Amino acid sequence: MTTSTASAAATLLAREHADDLRRFFDALPDEDVTVVKEDVRDPAWAGTAAGDPGPASRWVVLSEQGVAGYAALLPGLGLSSHVGELRLVVARNARRQGLGRLLARTALRAALLAGLSKIVVEVPAEQEGTAEVFRRLGFEGEALLRDHMRDRDGRLRDLLVLAHFAEETSSALSGLGFDFPDAT
């Protein structure tokens, strides 16, 4: 895949991305789609997500081959309305190019602009590199949930929950490439 971070941009998911998004998720290995939670392999899912994402904000990074990365920010409800959940996946052949960081920064910025004060992301515990990407963006380990998820083969796996607290990490915002003097 020839998407470079210099030319890459996160684009809001739109109807015209539905077919590319469907192909993106169909091509991913099972372990990469497990943490997305929605049934992204359902043929109707991509069209629904692209046409009416509901309260979620969704972005894609596009390459010449189609979608190279996907992120979604789902706001919490009721007593957790200050919390957003970030879901992110990058095609294996597009990793280590900064696309995950780009998508995470885009979603984090949107979350802060929306007034969310806590953003959480779930990462399979064995994906230490992925967790490190989020730590560099100001996320902190919040919980290790043992045997919390079951992969598509039925194996139980540990899940790491990382959180970004906008009020506590405002100094990290400048390191993310933008300033939010009123973000706290």
C-alpha cells in the first residue's frame, strides 16, 4: 500500500466509501476485526455505517487501493455521556506509516471539540505495539480485563482498556499537534 502520512488525510465516512469499507473489513484477519465490536463482516453493515452512522463519528484513510484505515468515535449515553469510545483498525500492509496515529488524533480532536472529557480504547493485551501508539497520544492504562473477549476461534483473551483524560492531559495536546486552551 502506498499511502504515506505526508499525503494521508482522515476523511469523514460517506456513502461513497461503503463498498471500499466492506472490502477493507473483508480482507482483514479475524483478530483485527474482533475489537471493532460491530459485525463489520455483515454485508449490510458498511452501507448502514456510511449512510447513517447514528451518534458515532467515523473516518477512513483512503489509498489507491481503497480504505487503508478506519476509526469510529462512539459517545457514551446517560451517566457516561462525558465518555467516548474509540475504535480503530489499520490494514496490516499500511501499518507503521502513521495512519493509526493520524486516525487517533482526528478522533481525539473531535472528541475534545464535542466536549468529551474521557476517551477510552480497548486493545487486546498482546498487542503491545498498538497500546504504545495510544500511550504516546496521552492514553493511560486503566484496566486489564482477564479473559474478557473471545476471538472468532473461541479462545479467551485479555483486554487492555486505555483512557485519555482531557482535563489531566491538556499539556499533551500541544504534542498532538493542536492547542485547546479551553479543552479542560
